[in-house]
Amino acid sequence: MKRTSGSEVLRLGSDMPSFCLPSTSGEVVNSSKLNGEAYLIIFMCNHCPYVTGSIRLINQTVAKYLNKGLVTVGINSNDPVKYPQDSFDNMISFAKEMELCFPYCFDESQEIARAFDAACTPEAYLFDRNRKLIYHGGVVDNPLNPQDVKRNWLDEVLNEYFTQGSLSNLDTSNFFAEGCSIKWR
């Protein structure tokens, strides 16, 4: 599935939806308690080949910006009844295996995915220090095949934000999220 712009409810400039979700570390992540210079929310899951193809690069990219104030949260909203690979127990294993440097949360009710109007995995939302949406799109130009990635869109977006303070000089119009659809109940 390739997500094109224009269909989303959450438009640029929108406030970050609130959430309070359990994470694989055993803690609850409450969006109102997060404190950073930018907030990256990535809808992801354990089984999607687009996620498994790009997760190491996502993790490396996020790690690069942690000391600049980037707060990142991964969210899995897939139905674990239809897709047992995406169960919370398997999320814990996935987070450990991938050595994620950010919390990986479970949206069992799927309410948070609906609040973000998330459609696929991986799908990225970047909010500025004021929690206003400044980027919504993909993470890399070839999430299915890490060896063929030519552009790390996530790195470009984060670099632009942390060096320029905005994305006004970066054309992100073709940074479409591409991946598996969220598995709705």
C-alpha cells in the first residue's frame, strides 16, 4: 500500500493527538508527559516486511537525533487476533531483537491509529516542539529492500528540522508512506 497525501484527517499544523499506551519496556507512555524539541510517532508492527526491511535504519536514524531532543514513540495498532505475530508478547521480543532505542507501544483499541488517521506501517508523523504536525509520510525511499535505499527521508526531515528549525526548505511532497495496511478489527 502506498499512502498518498490528501486523504488524511490530521493535516500539517494539527496538534499531536494525546495517547497513553503500554510499552514493551513495561512502562506506560503518556504523550502529555513527553518532553522534547521534536516528537516522532511511527506506526509500525512486527510482521510487515516494509517495517522489518527498514527498522534498523529507522533505529539508527532516531539514535542520531536523541541528543538533540528528539522523542520517538513506535506504535503498533494491528489486530493481534488476526495477526498473532503482532501480539504484545511478540512486540516485546521484536523490540529486544531490534534493540529499539525508543518506546514501542501497543494501541490495542486502535483508537490512537484512528486519531492519527494512520493507514500503513511504517508511517511517520513529526511534530515540532509545540506539538504541531510538520511532517507526515514515509521513512525511506525503499522500505522493503534496505540494500536499495537511496534516500533516508526520515534523516533528511530530522536534519532539516534540527539545523533550520523548520522544514520550509525541504520538499517532502513525494515522501509517501509505503507499507502494509494497518490490520483493523
